[in-house]
Amino acid sequence: MKVLLIGSGGREHAMAWKLAQSSKITELLIAPGNAGTAEVGTNVNICVDDHADIVKFAKNENVDLVVVAPDQPIVDGLCDQLRSAGITTFGPSAAAARIEGSKIWSDELMTKYGIPTAESVAFNNSGAAMEYCRSKSAGSLVVKADGLAAGKGVILPETDDDLASAIVGMLDNGAFGKSSSSILLAERMTGPEASIFAFVDGEHVSAEIAICDYKRVGEGDVGLNTGGMGAYGPPEFWNAELAARVRSEILEPIAKALVAENSSFSGVIYAGLMITESGPKVVEFNCRFGDPETQILMPMLDSDFLEICLAVAENRLAEEEVIWSSEPHTFVVAVSGGYPGSYPTGFEILGIDEATEHGVVFHAGTSVDDNGALLTSGGRVLGVSSSGTTIKDARTSAYFGIEQISFEGMQYRRDIAERAVQD
């Protein structure tokens, strides 16, 4: 099979790495890809925002399957356009992708169908939002931009001044453009967080898997939100009873709700959960694989990824068994100095070969110059994904790997999976 994968980050490198292992694949194309994806397939210079060009290319190249990875093109309807052109596609429709594309729509859907989540109120006027906050205590609310914001549209203010600043910044100053023209003020929940993933085909939900990720840039979960600084799995608090509750109270109900709303989901669903004292509650839903979770998910997927994607795209997921490994994994991300703010790029990256002795190196913001040197080209540059018989072993291997890599300004958190290690 000839497969076209859309995207360019670390998630896409991990997906390409796994797709390339399928016995069914004959050619793997990645648009636009990065230096890592070029090692397992062929990069194609197409912008993910140019939907017409992607459709034209897929038709001209007689691509058998297109796998759309990033959130923005999914929300913008790329999967619909591909399917309308008769191209077999893995990824949900724009209607189903509203579950991520609009936090307000998603919140209303969960409320309508009784899916546990935080109490939330929507606003498009800062004055009304500030009036609502007067009856709330400092640190009790979360401010969420309604639309996509590259994983940075959620603010957890600790003081009244921080809360006011977040509201005004989004609604009045357009901190995230159109994405923050409306906001949700949500009850701030407490408890351990987990990212839950399952393949979905209408009302059929595959076996699920749980991962913990790290969004804050600083150790101890301080500093600005990022696209993700690392991840590990399975979580130390995850068990069969919790998995059953998540499946029966959240995953299966949301799949049925989307069908009932004429927005049947086809792809992978990602539920960000908070495990509260009263049980699991949804923080947010996403319509695609997460990053950096995918750099753990792909090594933990024992089934043929291509077979699963094809089965979902052809509405026959029930015929495929999705098997996840329970072996512990840890993934550590190295970022450019200054990230998630402004940062320089173009620095040579050394030590990749040495790092691969301790795990799989997944590239994100990398490129190759005319002399063949590997260079930084983004904020999140790359990371090392490692496994072990225990989470402690997996964590040790991942850090041994990341320590072999160097580039000017390189930074990474040193506490990934630390809370899961039992001394």
C-alpha cells in the first residue's frame, strides 16, 4: 500500500516509524515531514494548510490511504475533502472534530449526554465574565480559549489579578486570535491527570490506553504551558477498575453521543481526564493523537498500525483487535533555549547515534542542511522514548539517551516520570 501521512512533528515521526513496520506498506510519503521522517519514508514539500494541493497530490500519486495527524487540518475539514475526492482517509470529519475545535460545543455535548466534566460557563464578553468571577474564590477557575491554540489556550490563574489578565487577554486583546473570541470559565478540578486514547469507528471503541504527559515547561510543573515536555505510561494509578469506569462513563458514551448528533467519529479519540475524588472527569477531548504521548503510544502498540488505520477508514474497526503493551515507557523531550517563548534555531545536533543505544529518537523540529548536518528548526526539537521492565528502568534509559544529545541552548525537564518511580 502507498500511504500519505500529513504532519511534521514528533507525533508524525512516531506514526511514520510505526507505519513503516507494516508488512502491507510499499511506499510511505510524509507531507511535509522532518529530518526523522525522512529516515523511514519520503518527505513531500506540501504545506498542511494547502488542502487542495494535498488532495491533488494524493490523487495524482494514487495514494491508497491518507492518515491526517495534526488537529488544525482535521478541524478545518481536510478529511472531508479527501473522502469527497474518493480517497480512503484516516481521521474524523470536521463535524466530529468540533469535539476539539470548540471547547464550548464539546462542553454542551457532555452536559447534554451526562458525561462527567467540570462545571463550566461560556462567555464572549469580558465584563460579563468578570462579573461571574466575583462570586468565585481565587484559584478556583480555569480559563479556556474556545478554539485551537496549539496546546497553549488553557490558563490556570492562581490570583484574581491573574484571572482578570487571562480573561482580558483572550476576549479583549485576542491572545489566541479567533480561537479566544469566546472562552469557557471552568471549575478547577484536582487529582492526577491522564491522557486516554482509543480508536473509534462510530459506536465501536477499541481497547484503550492511558498515558501521563507534562505540559508545563519547568520542573515541578511550573512555568508556561507548552506543546508537551515528556510523557510516561502506564500511569502508576491506572488499574482495571478505573479503566472500566472510563470506558463505560466516558469513551463509549461520547462515541454514541457523536453518532446521535449526526457527527459520527472515525479516527482516534483522546480524552484528557482528571481523576477526582468522585471519579474520572473530562478536562477536554481531542480528535487526534497527542504529542508527546504518541512517541510512547506507537512503541506500545503491538498491533499493526496500518491495518488499524485502514480498518477505521473503511468502517470495519470491529474486525481488528487493538493490542497495547503494558511494558512501561518514558519519553523525554529536548527543546530550544527560550521555548515556549521566542527561540533561535539552526544549531547543529550531536549525539543521535549514541542516544539510539538507549531508546528510539523521535524528531520534531529538525532539518538537514546542504552538508548533511542535522540542525534544530523548532521549539520542541526531539526526544528519546525508552522502555523497561519497570518505569524506573524506562526512565533511566530515556535520560541516558537524552544526555547523549547536545545542541546550543538545549533544555529538558529532569523530572519526567519521577512521581511514578517507587523507591
